[in-house]
Amino acid sequence: MTRAKDIMHEGAQWITRDETLSRAAQVMEMLNVGALPVSNDEGRLCGIITDRDIVVKCLAQGRDPAKVRAGELCEGTPRWIDANADVDDVLHEMESHRIRRLPVIENKRLVGMISEADVARHLPDDKVAELVGMIYSPAK
């Protein structure tokens, strides 16, 4: 059985919701990633912000990324997967919620992220095609 931790990208890091978007962008650059999980005051996942979020929801609106906090961009219910979950559960979670990145949690700690690229690298073409088809198809 292939598990979430078998296909995840290790070394994921999160920022707290009180960090500025400038700091988030710096961390993204340092890690060479386009998304960061965001934690609340209790160290629990409260959302994910992306480089696109910073551009569209901050810069494009004339807001200052040195003053806007990461938590201000977190919307909806954060999704994650247990490190030992079967890869079919990973795909189901990503497909059903139409998400491109999924934090991987083990013992209540962030241990990695799964992106579309990770799926493409580790899974057969038919699984990749199914994921892409579900994520990018028009919403019903």
C-alpha cells in the first residue's frame, strides 16, 4: 500500500497566522515553494496561503504585504491528510475539495506536503489524469 508519506515532499514548514505576507514570501522563496500552511495560536492548521493569494488578495488590491497578516488570507476549512493514509484517500481528498496541495500530518505535526507534482512523480498516469480532470473541470 502506498501511503501519503511515501509521495509527500518532506521538509514542509508553516508560518503562524500572525506572520506578515512579506515574511511568508521570504519563507516561500527560501523553501522554493508556492504555498505555506498557516497555524493558529495553538499550533494547529488554520489554512494555507499561496504565492497567488499574496499577489491577488494583497498586492493587486494595493495592500502592503509588510502589514497584512497571513491569517487574513486563510479562508474555509483547512484540509490535511494523515501520513499513513492510503494514496487513494489522498486523491479523494484532493479531488473532492478541488485542491492542489495537501498538508501531511503525523502525530499532530506537519511532516510534509503533497502537490500535484508529487502525484505526477509517484503515481501512474491514469491516477494523475483523474486528479487533474477533477481539479480543473468546471464546478458543478
